[in-house]
Amino acid sequence: MERFVDLTLGGVSSGFATAAIALSLVLIWRSTHVLNFAQGGMALICAYIAFTVTQHSGSYWAGFAAAIGSGIVLGAIIERGLIRLVENKPPLNAVIVTLGLFILLEGIAGMIYGVGQRSFGYGFDFHGYKIGSNRVAFAPADMFAVVSVIGVAAVILLVFRYTAVGLRMRAAAFAPEVARMLGVRVGRTLTLGWALAGGVGALAGMLTAPPFLSPNALDLLFISGFTAAVIGGLDSAIGAIVGGLLLGLALSYISGYVTSNLSSISAFGILVAVLLVRPSGLFGHDTTRRV
Amino acid sequence: MLEIESLATSYGAVQALRSVDLSIEEGSITAVLGANGAGKTTLLRTITGLVRATAGRVLFRGREITGLAPEDVVRQGLAHVPEGRGVIAELTVEENLRLGALWRRDTAGLKADLAAMYGLFPPLAQRRAKRTETLSGGERQMLAIGRALMSRPTLLLLDEPSLGLAPRITAQIMGLLRERRNETGLTVLLVEQNARSALSVADRGVVLNLGRVVADEAAAVLAADANLRHAYLGF
């Protein structure tokens, strides 16, 4: 029973980081209908930037802020500089561009920092909370993961639903041409969508990187995040959160009760199973739309 | 108000507009008529900047708008209701309406205009929080027109507003256009397949055929010209 509780708590914590990557993928999918395979690489670069800033300033939070900031800037630059070039081209072009970018970003990280592991700190204590005389597998650092991801998701949902910027972004996503005819500067909303996604992705990277950072450290995070986004239906923010949580729990149980070597294979297995049984995901809208 | 000078547009090798000249007077209702493929929709889309002109120019209130992006054209006071209405199904009625005026800076005026639209189209007021999937065809057309009016345009372009609507609803929409013109001085450029109902409301009729203007007359003259009617308008 105690083991079950620990695995559940561990699953919740990693599930929220997964949810954040899934959310960033959903943001990009909704705004530009591109599956951003570079999301993991972008988060990786941001984590390394945090590493460097923290090393020089001595402050974890200065590094954290730098990571989120550079995620936002990186997202905007990639949309303007690369994605805009493949807009209105066959979808495969965007897939290849983001895949290539992923390899490039990982390569850059390796060139600058080497392929070895760098120690990467936590923002909060990583020793589990004490309940009675026992420590549970849930620490203040995990609590931060849960609270920050829920907070960010809630803010994004509220902005999308209740503000003028959010209305513009939704209109641009659903009907770009009509939106332009109504005066929406669609190019800007797409850049904003990518910038937002870059920031959320950087948060996921910051939550997942510790204790060690290496150029491949976030690969599993991306695979899980991708799976979670598909489970959630790719165009639903709430779906991404639920998908991330479900996947985090599933992987935690599998690695706890079976073997931890199965984690990445299981993520792929679940992805295939979901695509077979429910291709539009749990929360996805039907692909057919009434016009 | 709107001057179109030797405007030409092509899709690849296909010439959709061949040197169209047209002058629209302020406060007038002009119907652009013609068969499928005559270039009616292309004409509107070229004016709004959705399609790039290959030659010629468009002047709106004395300023050249050729080559301007649609999001800038609408800021000049020109609203375009597209073919098929362009109502965004995933948004609510009120969100669709607000979208029409988001670029405007005066938020107070926006609120007043929203209330005015609900006054103009009572069925929309009852469904303001509903997604537009639940609306009938006529209600969607009202929403599309209301949304365009939210930008306080001086010129309204309408592409086939009668499409898929019952004759009674079409008459209602046409009546509304005339009423807007009489009350606010709105200028209307109307593209229609349904020539009879368009000419019933228009001051002037322009007939396009294969991308060229083949007739440009007062609406009554056009409706009385049996040859033209038989050749191009089908009634």
C-alpha cells in the first residue's frame, strides 16, 4: 500500500511536467496546425541557459526566469524565422523542419556543454514531506511542479476564454482568413502562440531536468508529452493536462511494479494503443466540421 | 467612394478579372450580378486584399488600397461578409460579434454597438452565449452582417447573402440593407446569383461575364432589359 501511494505521488509529479510539454504542443497545434517535434530541444536549450545563469549568478530563480524568458523568445523567433516559411506548404514540410530543428538544438547543446551530465539544482527541497515518522515520495519540489503547471494552465485558459487577445487567438486558429477580414493580425497571434508554448515548454524542462542535465535528458519528457497531447486530443488544453497526468501515473506504476527500463517503450506503446482505439483522443473534437 | 480602375486578377493561367472598371457612389446600393465563374467573388476578394491584383488599382475614399492586407483594409472602414458567411462555429454569438470590432480603440463605443446589434437582430440577443452551430441559416447571415457592422464600416461588401436562405428570409435581409443605407448612409456592394432579389433593393446593377463588365445600368433599366436578363441573369 505504501509503495502504491509513493508510486502514485511520483506519477502525479512527473505527470504535471509531462502535462506542461503536452500543453505547449497543444498551443502550437491549435495556432498553426504544426506538430512541434522541436519542443523537447527548445526546452533543453532553455534548461542549459538556466544552468549557465544559475552558475554565474548563484541564484536558482535567476536561472529559472532566464529559462522561461528564453523559451518565449525562442518560440517567437522559430515561428517568425522558420515556421512562417513552411506555412501553406504540405504538412510534411513542417514536420521535417521541426524534426531537423530538434536534432540541431540537441547538437548545439552537446557542442557547447559536452555530452556529459551536469548537475542541475532544484528550486525547492527535494526531500519528501514527513507524515508521522515516514517520508512520502512527494517533496516541496513536486508540489511546485503541480502548482506551477496548474497555475499556468489556468491562466492560459482564462486568457483564451475571457480576453480580447484570447478571442483573437481562437479566431485566428479556427478561421484564419475570416479573422484577417475582421482585422485580426493573424501573423502576430501565431507568433504569440509559439512564444507562449516556448515558455510553457521551458517550464516543463525546468521541472524535469534535475538532478542531472545532459543533451538527451529531456527526450523521454518529449515522448511522454507527445503521447499525452495525443491522448488529450491535440487541440484541448484540458485534455493535455489530463493526458499528462494519466500518462505520468501509468509510467510510474509500470516502472515501479514491472521495471523502470520499460518507461519509454511503454510511452510509445500507449501512444500506439490510443491512436488505434481513439484517434481523436479523449477530448479531441471530431475531425469533421460543419461549415 | 470606391473607384476600381482596370482591375485584373488571375489564378495561375486563369484570368478571373480582366480590366474591370467600376465606380461606387456614397450611399448607393450596387448589385454585381452574373453566372457562376463570372468573377463576382474574385472582385470582392481583390478589393479586400484577400487576392492580389495583377493589374489596375482600387481607391477607397480617395486613398489607394490596392495591395493592402485585409486586416488593414478593414481599418479603412470597409467590411466584407464572405460567401458562406464566415461565421466561426466554435465561438459564441457574442464572441463573433465582438470579433468584428476588436481592432477599434473605443471600448465604450463597442459596448453600445453590441447592444445596437442585438436591437437590430433580436434572435441573436436570445442566443448571445450559444455557440453559433445552433443558429439557422438566416440567423447566421444576420450574425455575419451584424459582425461586419460592428466595425462601423462606410462600405459593406456582401457575397451572396441569399445563398441557402428561404425567399422570405432573403427579402428580410435585403430590406435590412436598404434600411441601413437610408438610416446611416451605408454604401453597399452586393454580389448575387439571385438577380431578381438583388435588383429589388439595388439602385444600380453591374453584370459581369467571364471577368468583364458587360452591363452597368440603373437597377430598373437592367431589370427591364429582356435581352440582358435572358443572356446573363436567368429570369
